[in-house]
Amino acid sequence: MTTAESSTDQRLLASMLRIRMVEQTIADRYSEQEMRCPVHLSIGQEAPAAAMSLVAEPADYAVSTHRGHAHYLAKGGDLSRMIAEIYGKVGGCSRGRGGSMHLADPSVGFMGTSAIVGNSIPVGVGLGMALQIKAQPNVSFVFLGDGATEEGVFYESANFAALRKLPVIFMCENNQYSVYSNLEERQPASRRIVEVARALGVPALEVDGNDARASHVTVANVVAQTRAGAGPALIEFETHRLREHCGPNWDDELGYRKPGELASWLKRDPIKALLDSGTFDPEWIESTTADIRTEIDAAFRFAKNSPYPDPAELAEDVYA
Amino acid sequence: MPESNDDRVLTFAAAINEATEQAMAADPTVLCIGLGATDPGGVFGTTKGLVEKFGSSRVFDGPTSENAMTGIAVGAALAGLKPVMTHQRLDFFLLAMDQLINSAAKWHYMFGGQFQVPLTIRLVIGRGWGQGPTHSQNLQAWFAHIPGLKVVVPSSPVDAKQLLLASIHDPNPVLFLEHRWLHNIADHVPVEATPAQLGKARLARIGDDLTIVASGYLTLEAIRAVDYLSTRGVACDVLDLRTLHPLDWPAVHASASKTGRLLVLDSGALTGSISGEIVARVASEQFSELRSPPRRLAQPDIPEPTSLGLIQGFHVRSQQIASEALDIMGLSLADVAEHLVAPEPADAPGDWFRGPF
Ligand SMILES: Cc1ncc(C[n+]2csc(CCOP(=O)(O)OP(=O)(O)O)c2C)c(N)n1
């Protein structure tokens, strides 16, 4: 393995480990009843975010959804401020107004996440339009789930992006579920999201979203083409959410997944998959993990020590 | 003789479930549809067991497509079915405003009364536990503003059951607004499938000094306040509106003219609210009967923040209601806080509510 390859692997692994460990810590501490907002974890879905993290520039834009922790972190969002936001503290990235579902860090181009399915898709397209009008050589990443492709606004936004050849990358994480509803209950069996996108005039690619390397290569190629003026593209990452839809727990006992489905995805855990297929120096892994642990502990300390916003500030920010 | 049911207790959620089940059993045209309708959770328990009983052509989940699914339900209703649609949050339903307002609410009128749209849309209003700006909105005044829509706001298990039955039977589109803090409230509910009458308020407490107009969850807070007020020698009418459109104006006017004092509670934002409409009508039609200026308690004109730190005092609760009432009566507020302890933590209806939504 060449040094360049191993460093790509290392960067992907480090990015995924960081996201995983952050969310694992949220899960572990959720029952303390101090993170008083819904949380949607991406445990199992870290690879697309990690792939983007290696390709995105700070001046690129990104928007995401209710399940946005990974995307915020991968785009360079500040960890301490994210945790503080989940704790509802004034040091939070949205000053305690938005919670886990409303993360933003404009200093790194992360322009917000929305709790309404499909809501941020056109916003991401608008960011792409601004890049084009301002002739900036950047792209706009729009993270969305398979469920969001059922909203009319997805079609309308993709149409406009195609019409104007906007520098927008639709990052569709297809985890097969919208809450507890499988794709089978929502879309005809023969339907492929990539084909829908193509029919709308948006070139589209499918990739194993649990294969971090393949995801990275795909994102890198697509982004390079879009930066060169090729217009929008959609990447469909086939992946799986390992934990419950909303909250910290496992939920396989609810029986909405097919028997064996979770187990088979656990075998394809993106972190495990990369570890198994690469050569990583155990010492490097240990020190990387330790650094992440230290960073996370500091972030939770920051969050806990940050005060709640003063109720007197309630009316601030309603208008600019 | 049917089993005596005077003492049968159901939760608000179970009462909704029972009403839906009874309506579906009695009428094969009733459908139950919406994201989560067949989930393990069954929309907070309200749709549990229905798919097993009535099958997947009448009870089904669907794509995340609120606007299309609403229009599809309108079409189904035009063709003689009675869909009951559910949405886990009112906020999600905002994507369906075109089909609600331009189709559902207009079809009957626009074609000269040739069509009916017997569609019931259940919307859950999420509150507290960091539900935040887009999972907590109560836009009841918006809906009540649209001619052609009916807006129902139950506050108790029995009303949940009987008003839902009435909504399903009604030949018009009806929005049924369920406050998330009510789902676990339990009370007596008759077994019989007896519909209530839409447009009729209920006097939940009777008194000559002050009229408190409430609806939905705020009725519970009003009753707590009024029970305390009675120990202070203040006797209040608590009028639980039950429907916001049509609104029971005769009941509002009668109580206001009896007491001459009016306090209107509203769980929507103050500006442009239902409470504004009520105060306006009472003031313009009964001005000379009033002994003091009408007052309102509503949500501030501010999106609901997630932070527990910001949520203190955000929601109207019994302590505030009692204080406002005493102030109207010119009485001291001194010991209100002692008797109506502000809930802790402020972002939950009680200990049983432990997140994540
Ligand atoms: C407009 C709207 N409808 C419904 C919901 C409820 N909801 C929250 S997350 C979710 C699942 C969406 O699935 P998908 O887009 O695939 O994202 P995932 O949760 O799988 O990441 C749904 C239906 C919502 N938030 N907004």
C-alpha cells in the first residue's frame, strides 16, 4: 500500500471513528435526561459523511436533515458547539434555539439542518445557485434520505438544479427506512432513486454506502466534475441505520426490520469493513482513538459547563 | 344490557384508537392512513391494531409525501370514502397546504355544492422536550381562518373519542388537533360510539366572576387554576371550546354576559390568534356588558426554542392563568406560586415524559 493510499484510509477511518464515538457518547449519556431534544443518530451511516469530509473545501456549502450530526462534523463543524446545542446551552451552535435537529456552522459552510423531511433540499440548491451566480468554484452538498425523495420538493429542486446546471451534489443516504416504514411500503419494487434522478436530468451514481473507500472515490470524482462545470449529480449510498430512528437505543425488537437484516448490516459496519480491508498500525489507531476521546470529553465538559441561555434572551433572533 | 361502562377508563390515545376502530367497523368506507399508521408505535398508540383488524387496503402507511397524500385523500373522499389521515406532527402537514386549502376546503363550494369531502385529518401538536421550532407549532388560527374547514380541539379522552367520531361522520374536511401532552391523560370513556356535536362548547367549571375560554390542553391548565381560584373566593366559568371552527359563539357570549369579565387562553402565538378573534367579537358585540377589559394569554410571538433554559414560562400554565385572573379581579397574587407550583422541568407535562419525542 502506498503512503498516499494509507493516508486516505487513515483519514476516512479517523473521520468515521470520530463520528461514531461522538454519537456513541450521545447514546450512552442520553438517559441522564440532560440532552432534552430528539436525537437521530447515524451510527452505521458514517461513510458518506467521511467521504465528503476528504473532498469538501470550507468554501463549499452543505445542508442536511434531522439526521445531521455526521454531516455537520464531516464538514468541519465545531464539536463542542454541537454537543452544547444538544444540551440546549447558550454555547450551542444555534445558541440553544434549535437542538440536535438544527445544527449550523456557517464558518465552515455548513448552512443548516432541518427537521422537516425534504425541507433543506431546495435550500441547498439555492446555495448552489448563489455559487454559480457569484462564479465561485465551489459545490453545494445536499444530504437527504430515501424518504425525502418522496417529497414533491425533491423533484422540483432536482429539476431546477438540472435546468440551470447548478453545482449541487445530492448526497442521498438510502437506508431503506423512513422511520419504521421500509421502501417496500413506500415505493414500487422496481424503482431506483438513481433512475428517478436521471429522468429529471440529474446524472446519478450508486455506491455501497458502507464502503468508505468506494464512497470516497465516487464523491471525489463527482465533485471534480461538478467543480469543472458539469452541473448537478446525485449519489445514492446504500447504507443502513443501526440504531433506532429517533433516540439512543437499539430497536430491532420492534420487528419492523426483516429477520436477520440488522445482523447482516452489522457485519457490513463501515468502520469494521474498512478496518478489515486495510492495514492500520495499531498504535496509530490507539493514539487516534485516544485523541478523539479527549476531544469528546472536552466537548461534553464544555456543553455541561455552558449555561442555559438567559430566558430574557428569548425574543432575540426572531428578526435580524 | 351492555356491560356497564361508567367507570371504564381509557387514555386519550386509546380513546382515539377506539373511535377509529368503531367507525371503521361500522362503516366500510372509513380508512386510516398516514405515515406511521401501521408502525410498531402506531402514532402514539392511536392506530395500534387497526391494520390487523381491517387489512392493508383500509389501513396503510405510505410515502413521505404529505401534499400528494392529502390530495389523494380528497379524491378518495369525493368518490365516497371517508379517509382519516394522521400526521405525527402538525408541522409535517405544512407541506400539504395546497391540497388542504385549495382542494379540500374549496371543492364543495367551488362546484356549487355538488361534492362533499368527508376527510378527517389528525394533527399532533408536539410540545416540550426540545421539540423545537419546527416540531411544536400550533397553527390552529390558520386553519380556523380557512372557510370550508372545521377545526376540532379535544381536551379529554371522552371528547377525543366523541369528537373524532363526529369528525369522521361530518361531510366536510375536519382538522383534529391533538396536543401531545394529552395522549397519556386517562379518564372515563363510554363504550358506545356516540358522536359529539361539532361546534358545541362545554362548560367545564361554572362560576359568576370570570369567564375563562380555553381549548385543548389549556383546558386542563385552566381547571387547575380555577380550582385554586375557588379557594380564593373567585368563581369562574371555564368554557372548553372543543371546536374552533365553527366556534360556539352563543356559549361565549352567554358566559361573558353573565360574568362581565373575560380571559381567553390560546396555545397558538398571540398575533392573529383565535383568542384575538374571541376578544374582538366579545368587545364589539358586548362592550357595554363588560366590567373590565378582556384579556388573553397566548404563546409569545416567538418560535418555540429547544433549550430548557429558554422554555421557562414559555407555555401558558395554571400559575399564569390564576395570576391573570386574580389581577383581573383586583386581588393579590401573593400566594399563587405557593399553591400552583410551576412544573419542573418546564419542558414536559409530567415525569412520565422522558423523550426522545
Ligand atoms: C415533512 C415531514 N414528514 C414527516 C416527518 C417525520 N419524519 C421524521 S424523519 C422521517 C424519515 C425520513 O426518512 P429519510 O428521509 O429516509 O431519512 P432517515 O430518517 O432514514 O435518515 C420522517 C418521516 C417529518 N419530519 N417531516
